[in-house]
Amino acid sequence: MKKNLFKRSLAMMMVVALLSSFIPFSAGAATEVDYTIVSPYANVNWNTWDQYKANLHPHSTVSD
């Protein structure tokens, strides 16, 4: 009987924890955030930029 009570109590605590994770917290919901997207390539001079070739993902038939 005690084992069954423990399992039920544990199941109820897990259900409460799961359901409480879906409750939205309104503490930071009222503030609005302004996101600015900045291009990392805005200051690149493409006329002087060179192209380099590399094999960044090679495969081989040799095993470890």
C-alpha cells in the first residue's frame, strides 16, 4: 500500500511540475525589445577579397 501511495504521489508531483512549466511568466512579457540586424559584411571591400579553396569535410576509406 505504501509503495502504491508513493507512486501516486510521485506521479502527481510530476504532473504538477509539467503543467506549471506551461504557465507563462508575465514578469518580462510587458517589455518590448527592439532587435536590430547588423550585417557582418557591411565593411568588407569585395574588390580586394580573395577566394580560397579548401576541403573542410573530407571522407576516406581508412578506418580508425
